[in-house]
Amino acid sequence: MLFTDTINACAEVAGILWQKGWAERNGGNLVVNITDEIDDTMRRLPPLAPAVRLAVPLPALTGRYFYCKGTGCRMRDLARKPMDNGSIIRIAPDGASYEVIACKPIMPTSELPSHLAVHHKLVETGSDKKATLHTHPTELVALSHLPQYASTDELSRCLWDMIPETRLFCPKGIGVLPYAEPGSEELAEGTLRLIVSHDAVLWAKHGVFSIGTDIIDAFDTIDILNKSAQIRCSILVAGNQ
């Protein structure tokens, strides 16, 4: 398969997320645009399940292909068997629905609306970003419970102050989105609004969403931000403010 390296990278990241404790049970999801890695044989594959309508048409994604973690699937299982715990979807010619074409009739993550909304903007703007990742980094989620970090400016400033690499690799900071129901259009719209001007988006009391040129790049962003959050939490535990 042309996209073997991409799938292997997704499996690697899934394993790291599980080892870090950022992917409890079936938590977290990833979606990667693999359109440039699809050959004619894949394009001719019939759907494995009925087409699913999108809540909002995404015309820029017409005819594009994505590898997605399956809904209800565990990252630790995706790490071992990525094609048994993920699916490849194809966006319909009208941009208003998608169908699963490989490898099993596994429906994609319930957070697909947020991921596809961001991918639509990335394609529209000609971005080189191909991957979106959502996971539950413990310390960043912990900070989102504290009122003093409910502001995008305050949280970004705090994380930048913890370690120089954070400002270097995440110069746009992290956007903070108030709690929204998982899988909702509200969550999708808020994520789209913030991700265009930030390196990642913190879904308050839930997790973090990032983008990257590939899935490793998307993971690195969250990893760097959470290192700063770890340091901040250690300072708070030590009794300093």
C-alpha cells in the first residue's frame, strides 16, 4: 500500500499516547488526509457500508480520502492492528457525505465533524498540514479546570514561561475552548475558529486538538505543550503560585 508509512506512523503515535496515559479506554482520535497516497486500485474500491451524510457540506474535500481511528476503538489496539481499528473513508463528489471503503466496515471516530471541518479549511487555504490529532494529555486537562487558565492569553503565556522550547515550537500558543459536548457542531465550529490562529486547541475539561504536516508533527505539538503544563503543575504542587 502506498500509505503504509502513514499508517505505521499512526500506529506509533497511538502506542505512545497509550503509554503516556493520554488515551484511556477508547479516548482520543486521529484523522489523516491520505489522498496523495491513494492509487487507482483504492479509488475503485466499493463502499463497505451505506454513505453517511455530513451535517455541513465540505466541498473542498470532494473526492478526498482519509484514514481515521474507528469509533469505539482503543488507541492501544490501533497501535497493534491499525487496519482493524481504523477505516479509510472517501468524501462523495458532492462533498455532502462520506463512505467507508477499507479495510473493514468500521465507522470513523465520533469526533469526525471537528476533524473534517479543520481539514476542509486546510485544503481550502492550501496548507501543507495533513494530520489532525485529539488526545487527553493529563496536565493540560488539569490546568483547564483552574479558572486562572480559562483564558487563551493567560494559558499560552503560562506555558511559554515554563520552558524555552514551548515558545520556539508553539509561537502561536494554545487556544482555549470552553467545554462543549463531544462530537457536537459547537465543538467543531469552536475548534475551527481557534486552530487557524493557534498551534493547538484545548477543549476545556476534555483534551487537546492539534494539526501537523503528518501525525508525528501533530503529536509533537501536544507533547511540547504538555511538558510545560507538567512543569506548571509541579510548581503548583510545591506550593508556589
